Amino acid sequence: MVTHDLVLDLGLRREAPVTRPRAVGTFVVPLLVAALGGFAVGFAPQPAVLLGTALVVGIALLVRLEWAALAVVASAVFEDYLALVDPRATKVLAAVLLASWLVRRSRGPLRGATHPLAGARSPGRTAVLGAILVLVVVLLAATALHPNGPAGAAVLLRWAGFVVVLLVLVDAMRGPLAPRTVAGVYVLSCTAAAVCGMVAYLLGADRRVGGPIGDPNDLGFFLLAAIPLAIALRAGARRRWVHDLAVALMLAAVLGTLSRGALLGLGVAVLVALLTRQVTWRAVLALGVAGLTTVALALSLFPQLVEVSLDQKGVVADQNVSERLDLWESAGRMTLQAPVLGHGPGSFALEHRDHLDRLPDAVDHDLDVAHNTYLETSAEVGLLGLAAFLGLLGAGYLAARSGWRARRDRLAGGVGVALAGTAVAAVFVTEQYFLPLWLLCALGAALAREERP
């Protein structure tokens, strides 16, 4: 009996220290955090509130991969607005997404696959990831050969950010994050951006619809990718009028950007949708009527504003064509001079003037991009890099196309249409440093036709 009591006594003594740290962690730490937070708010209210909010949001994004992924997708079109808060905001979000993915992956494979064929493999997904691997190798080789200092490091970091976003999105959409949710968030953010751009235009802040992305051509590119996705999502929606409104607003904003590349890409997207039988002539006619109605309303309600915009666009049109032809020539010469691995990331902005016989006339702005995604890519990372990038776009399109043909998945079909339109528009703008192409490739990989191993 004495021995039994002694054992119980020793057991109680062993358990006593365990409860103290738990009590400290449960009560003391929150009290200290609350006290420090209250002191900070009392000492400097505004910075403390902003810092506290950022900390809470950061922790939430870090522990929820889905939220982090959707935050990156939703914020991409608002890049210039975020830069007013902090120029590194988009890079921070990409870093948080990577950290969140690493934390989630450290606990094992992602659960909750969105496709019905559990354990199936996707040739389209494999092709997209293979193209990314080749592109990464070429980027590293080109950088090792031509570092280009801080400018090269900055451009390489931007490439790396989008590679990470694509890889994480593909993995997340094979797990807990539904591709339809990703596409819906992108459409919603682009619709909001279109509204912001048109409001700024009507208030006289811009002579073209630019808004949160700054350059109207870039905004047009974002919206061009979103319109087919909105139409695809409409088919399975309960309130189809919401998607109709979103398409109308984005279409009006695209027209307001006066971006010839975006309008040409939109025409190609419509043609591809017709050829693949994803839309009917009646739907195309309705889209055309919506566009003409938008133009008629703008001319009747804001005739002077529209006239000024068209006049200014006409004045700079010839200059823009001359500039782009010169820049394309420079990029072509750089490619011929170093056809395998190019001149390294960031080299076009640094060296393109050295490859021109003459400078463009009346230049009053920086000419740091080629206004051609493919020529700028070949100038900086050579024909190998261009082949890898084109392979990525082609793999994304074929993956989405396979999903459409196998399951008649309207979202997969919309991704393919959007990729075709944006690929054509990218001939006239530099878009490898923006989200749409990468997002569409990720969606294509996630929606590809599945095969049993």
C-alpha cells in the first residue's frame, strides 16, 4: 500500500510540470501579445493597425494554401494599385504562396482531388510541367552566360515568380482548389478592374481605359483572357445574368483601351470558339450587338470624351507603329547575334539601342520592352528559351483542348479559346511578365483529359 501511494505520488509529481507550460502558452502568451498590441496602438495607432492587419492576413494566407493562391490570382490585375502601397507587394504575395505551399506539402500530398478519376494521370499536365522544366534550365543557363547585373537579376526574379505561381496553382488545382473557383475569382477581379478603369476614364483621369494595371494595352490583355472564362462559367451558373453583366463590362473596357492587339486577339478567340463549336453564331451575334451598343452609348453620352480619345490615339498611332517596328528589328538582330541562349534576362532594356541603325522619332518615354512577347523572349533567352515558352503555351492549349473534347468541359474549352486569343495578342505586347498566360496554362493543365496509369 505504501509502495502504491508512493508510485501515485511520483506520478503526480511528474505530471505537474507538464501543465505549467501549457498554462503559460494558453494564458500568458496571449496576455503578453495583447499588452504589446495595446501599447503599440496607443503609441502609434495607424502603423500598428496596418501592421497588425498585415500580420493577420499574412498568417491566414500562410496556413491556407487556397486563400494564398486566390489572393495572387485576384491581385494580379491590380498590380499598379498595390505598388502605391508597396512596390514589392506582388513579389511578397508570390513568396507567401510558395511558403504556404511548402508548409502544406510538408504535411504530405494535397488532398481533395477535384477530378473524378482518382489516381489517374494527365499527359497534358506532364507536358506543361516538362516545358516549365526546360524553360527554367534555359533561363539559368542564359543568366550564367550573361548575368546583366541588377537588371538581369530583377527580370530573372520575375520569371521565377511566375514559374512558382504556375507550379503551385497546378498542384493546388489537382488537390483542394477547384479550377472553377480560380477562374471565377480571376473573372471577378478583372470585372472590378474594368469598372475601375472606366470610372477613371469617365472622370477624365485617363484618355484611354487603363485603371489598375496602368498601361491600357496590358489591361486589355487581362480582360481578353477573362472574357472567354466568364462565358464558359456562365453555362453552369445559377444567376447567368451576373456573368452576362461581367462580360458586357469587360467588353466595354476592352473597347475603351483602344488596344489593337487585344481587339485582334478577341477576334481570334471568337473564331476559335466557332471552329471548335463552343459557341453558336447566335451567341457571337449577341456579343457583337453588345459591343455595338456599348460604342453607341459611349458616343451618345460622352461624345467629346470619345472624340478626344480617338484623336489622341490617331496622333500617336503612326509613332507607335514606327517604334514597334524599330524595336522588333532590334530584338531580331539581338536574336541573330546570340541565337542559342540570347543575351540574358533583362538584356533587351539594356542593349536594344545598340542594335538600331536609328532611334525612333520623338521618343518621350522609356522603350524598355519590345512590345512583342516572342521576339523579346528570343532576344533575351535565345531560340531555346523561345521554343520552351512556345512549348508551354502549346502544352497548355492542347491540355485544355483535350479536356473539352473528352468531357465537353466548358471551362476547359474557354481556357483553350482564351489561350489562342492571348497568344495572338502577345505579338503586339510584352506579356510574359504578367499573369494571364501563366494562369491559362495552369488551368489547362488542371483541366486536361485524364488517363488511367
